[in-house]
Amino acid sequence: MPMSSSESATVLKRTVIIAIFAAVAVVLGLIEAQIPLVGMGFMPGAKLGFANIMVLTCIYFLRGRDALVLVILKTLLTAFLLGTFSSLLFSLLGSLLSFVVMFLLLKLFGKKFSLIGISIAGGLAHNVGQLLGAAMVFDSASILYYLPVLLISGVVTGIAVGFAVRYLVDSLSKISLFEEFLDARSQ
């Protein structure tokens, strides 16, 4: 059955929003890759998680499958542009676990958790996912000794990302393009 013109317009809007969010997420990922965190006491490979600003914002406004597409696009494109295919598995596992946790918290518990709390949970899940991936690849549980440090950094970066998401959601909610998605959320 063919789509109506309003359904086609909504699909087009979703596609454009996902593309814009993916582009911004990749740019944020490229920017954060240039920040030398190891010199600031972080372990090698640690990131601030700026791209998750766009992921959580996408989860907030769009459907889960839209946000999942964004997560996969962001992870693959960033790995391709940075040439970090060796860590692609870790990034993908962390990103997918983070997505699942943030999606479930937002969709199932909505108003019981703030965007900052959901972002913290996403940051923690991302770090746990990456460590579990590394433990599987290296066939060693000793890598899990990094967990306490990564949990602390997940909370700190989750707070920063959460504040950014809260500001972005508030700002985008005032734009008519996003109003229809907010209306659809409340139904």
C-alpha cells in the first residue's frame, strides 16, 4: 500500500534528521579524537562521548530504530575517517550497549529519570560494553581492572553529555520541525 503524502513527508523528515544528527555526531567524534586525554590522566582510547549527545537526542525525538541507525552510522563513519578499525568492535559494542540502556530508560521510565541520569547510565554502559569486548578479544578478564576508572569517567562524561542533551532538546523542541515528533511521543 503506497504511503500518503503526509507519511512520505514524515519519513523524509526523519531521514534528514538522522543524516544531520549522524554528520554532527561524526564531527563531534573527530573533534574529541584530537583531544589528548592520556595526558590528562585518562587511559589510552578513552573518549569524552560527545557523539552521544546526538544519539540521546535522537532517542528522545525519534524511534528506536532511527537511533539505532544513527549509532551504527556514527560508529562506522568515525572509525572509517579516523582509521581506527582495530577498535571498531570495542566502539560498536560500547555504543550498542549504551544505546540499549538509554533507549530502555527513556522509553520505559520516561519521566522518572532525567536526561542527565540517562546519559550517565549510557556512559557507564558504553564503558562496560567496551571492556567486555576487550576481555573477549584478548581472552583475559584482567582488563576488567580498568572498570573502576572507566566507571568514574563514565559518570563525569555522562553528566557533561547529559547537560548538553538537555540544552539541545530544550532548544530543538522550540523548532516546528521537531514539534510533530514531540506530539507523537505523547500519544
